[in-house]
Amino acid sequence: MAKFLIPLALFLIAVGFLFKGLYLDPHEVPSPLVGKPAPVFTAPVLGDASKNFNSADMKGQVWLLNVWASWCGACRDEHPVLMAMAKSGQINTYGLDYKDTDAEAQAVLDANGNPYKAIATDMNGKIGIDYGVYGVPETYVIDKAGVIRYKQIGPITDEILLTKIVPLLKELAR
Amino acid sequence: MRKWFIVFLLFTSTVLAGEAKPLGEDPALEARLKALSQELRCLVCQNTTLADSGAPLAEDLRQEIRQLMREGKSDKEVVDYLVARYGDFVLYRPPVNNETALLWFGPFALLLLGGFVLFRVLKKHAGDEEIKGEDA
């Protein structure tokens, strides 16, 4: 009996690993920055280059940093979710316009709406490197102490918003 | 005549291809960059090294590494800089730690297990032969 059960058990373990593997996305590389202080940056504000956005000013509030660009197709898919988040009035979303031009970014916002409280610009991608950005869109949830608590790689979907981001924001707001 | 014209076009059209990007001024630094970036993975096209990748991010990162090297940073400091941002994933040789222990030692564990099973099976069969021998 055992002779038959041992190979079966090994087979089921292998199947278990392979099955799990089906749902893993190799493009999702876990960020070492989660749990660490968010890199502080100062950058010109989109649409008003005379003003600077300083991430240190965000201390004391929970906020989202959404990295996007006008040339990014997946950002268009994510856009309605960001708009809904902005409409709720519960979520502080700030944008980081990554390797883009002001005019093109502004054109996208004019056409589709602006879900951001403010947008910092990162035209040469230096801030992106500090945040370990390797594909847009990416979103960081940053707590009151300025620590990155979550990183979303790829677009925020309704499901991710409801199951991951909203519960986390509720916890962090306390 | 027409054939020769096509041949002429084939030869001259290569002139239209883009020029190679100029290397940085310092050949020693470029050699160091090349050696190091062959050990690093590009995050955009994940089966390509940072040296070979044509992704814009890879270009930015090579530029960043050049900058760090000019500032006098050692190879280890440059690697640490990248690992701090992108994680161990950028390394083509993953470090030995708790998370990668299974990766490093799993094959040896399987080898030992296989050896043990083989030993048991062979021993059992050897026993069978002996019994048969006694019967004969």
C-alpha cells in the first residue's frame, strides 16, 4: 500500500507547486523598499514648473504615489479606477509623471480627467530609479511616518483596490 | 541593369542605418561597466543582462552606474545600490540566504534522497537474489 501512496504523494506535491506557479507572475518582482522609508525627493509640479513637490511635506498623512506616463497603455486602463478613488474623496493620490513630456501628460489629463492632488515630474527617470520603478504604472502606499507599506506593480484593478489597498488604508488611518 | 540597381540599393541602404552610440570617454570605466552589467539582470526584459538590454530603463541604469563609478564607488557599492532598489532579482547569481536556501541546497537534498532510495531498492533486490539462490 505504501509503495503506491509514496509516489502518489510526491506527484501531488509536484502538482501543487506547478499549480501555484500558474498564478505567479514573473514580472512581479517583490520590492525591497516595502517596509523602508520612502526615498525623499523634490521635483517640479506638472503644469506649474515654478512650484516644487517635496515628498517630505507629506509626513503625517497616508498617501499614494502613482507612477504613470502618457505613453503607458496600462495607465489608461488604470485611469478610471484612479478617477473613482479621487471621487470617493477618501484617498490621497499623488502622481509621478515618469519619463514624459509636460505637454503630452497634460493632454492625457485634459482628455480623461485628473485624479491626482498634485503631480511631480520625473523627466529623466532618476526618482523612478530611487523608487525601483521598472514598469509603469506602479503605485506605492506610504504611511504617516513616510514608510512604504505596499507596492502595486501594474495597474490597480477594482479587485486590488477593494481587497488590498482600501483595507490597508483603513488600518494606516488609525 | 535592374538587377545591378537592386544590388546598388542593397549596399547603399546600410548607410541609412543608425549610427552606433558613442562610448563614454573613459575606456577603462566602460570595460568595468560592461563586466559588472553582465552580472546584472535587466528588469524589463528579464532574460537579458543589463549589458545587453536595449530597454530605456537599462540605458538609464547603465548611465547611473557610470555616474556612480565616476564618483569612485566600488563594484560592490554599485551592486548594493541596485539591490537596495530592485532586490536580489537583479543579480544573476542569487546570494545564499533563508529565501534562496531551497534553490541552492534543494538539488543536493534530492540527490541524497534519490541515493537513499536507490540504496534501499538495490539492497532489497540483492536480498531477493539470495533467497532465490537458496531455493535452487
